[in-house]
Amino acid sequence: MSISAINADAFVSEVLDGAKVWGIRDKGGFPTSTNASGETAMPFWSSEKRAMAVIETVPAYRDFEPVPIALSEFVDRWLPGLKKDGLHCGLNWSGKRATGYDLTPDRLLARLMASQGRSY
């Protein structure tokens, strides 16, 4: 299993355990990035520590700060908004280039529901 796959699995279990998702924001808002396939994703992390690691490692994110998002708000508001905007969800991006798995909002919701054993 790749590091990205491990981080994506950790995202789901840690988010469900903590009932919180972490984004990063600067004065311009929340960042997005386009991958090699042309998909644009907004990154999210399962802990403040993971979000801070990217802020400290990736020069482009140096001026960002971690922002907690309640899981209920993420599921009810963020995922539908990301879907409407055609954005993917970057899960626990890491490393010097802040890379990892990107899932559509629908696929992320399905993974959260399957792991929780219920629907939102």
C-alpha cells in the first residue's frame, strides 16, 4: 500500500474518531491545486498536526493557518459545495510537494459512511 493510500485510510478513521476535518486558509481563502489529470482539489487533513506539517514543509503554504471544520458541517455543507464547484477532496496531503489521494466529494462521503456504518 502506498503512503498516499495509507494517509487516505487514516483520514477517514481519524476524522470519524475526532469528528473534525482540518483545512488551511490564508487571507485569500482556502487553497486548491490541479493534479496531472487536470482535476482540481481542495486539501483537507484529519488532524491539526498533519495540517501544520504541510504548512511547515511546503513553502507555498507557509502563510496559511489550520482551520477546524466540524465533521457534520463538512458533510452537510462543504461536500455539497465542493461537488457543485466540481472540486475533488485532497486527503491528508503530505511531503515537500503536498501530494496524496484526491477523491470526489461523493466518493469521500461514501467512504465515511461505509466506515461509520451509517448514513449522514
